[in-house]
Amino acid sequence: MKRFGWSIALVGLTAFFAFGAGTVDGASRAPAPDFTLNDLNGKPVQLSQLRGKVVILDFWATWCPPCKAEIPHFKELYTQYQPKGLEIIGIALDQGGVADVAPFAREQAINYPLVIGNAQVVESYGGIRGIPTTFLIDKKGRIAAKYVGYQDKQVFEKEIRVLLAENL
């Protein structure tokens, strides 16, 4: 696990400079890999249980400046769009797990679910090479977009509106 933490730490620094985005049209969207990870209270969160909702899946860490810069966007988006069918899951990649993430989440008043990531989920999403890396998942559980590096709130909001308007 220690090796996993250091590799993410190194690539996290590069994500600040590596901006990438890609939206996938509905016909060619791949299924989002399912996972079950524990939230900060030890309760399991399973991605497939969110089918029928639009999901922002954000790989991040407490020590990552661009990750921290996106948190206010996600808090606002969750407040505004959660009643309309949006869910956000923050997958924390901190080496210290809950001990690092829980105090940070309280301090930042994060209002959306956070889970503790592991090497298996990182690999299942293509090997996260930089953080933040954020996936938008449509109502059918398919990856609709992937963003590497910091993104403005408007980028996510535009995609959310489109995905929420799609019919199952």
C-alpha cells in the first residue's frame, strides 16, 4: 500500500499541469467499472446502486492543490443538482485513508459522499495517472466523460445538464 501511495503522490503533481478532457457520445460509451468502497464511516458504497442517476466520480487527495480547488464546485453542484438526480462520489487516494480524509472533510464541510480508494479501483479505471481525475457517468452506468486536471465548475455543469436530460 505504501508503494501505491507514493506513485499517486508523484503523478498528482503532474496533474496540475496535465489538463485533459473528453466527452463520449452515447453510442460508444463504455460501462463504468463497478466497485464497492467504504465511506468515512465504514459503510459500503457500491457504484451500481446509483444506476438511474448521473454520477460524478472524482479521484482526488487532500494534499492535491487542484483537487482542493475543485471541491467548492462539487459542493455547489451537489446542492443544486442532487435533487434532480446527480450523485457525487469522491474517491480519496490519501495514503493515510480515513485518518487523513475525515478531518479534512469536516474542515471543508464536504456535503457529498467520500470513499477511500485502493489500487484495484485505480486500475479498473485505467490506472489513474494524475489527480484530480474525474469521470462523468450517465444514468445507464456508462462513462460519458473523463477529465484529468482541474476543471471549472461550468465544464461539469454543462455536462451534468446534458446527462440529466438524457432518457434511459
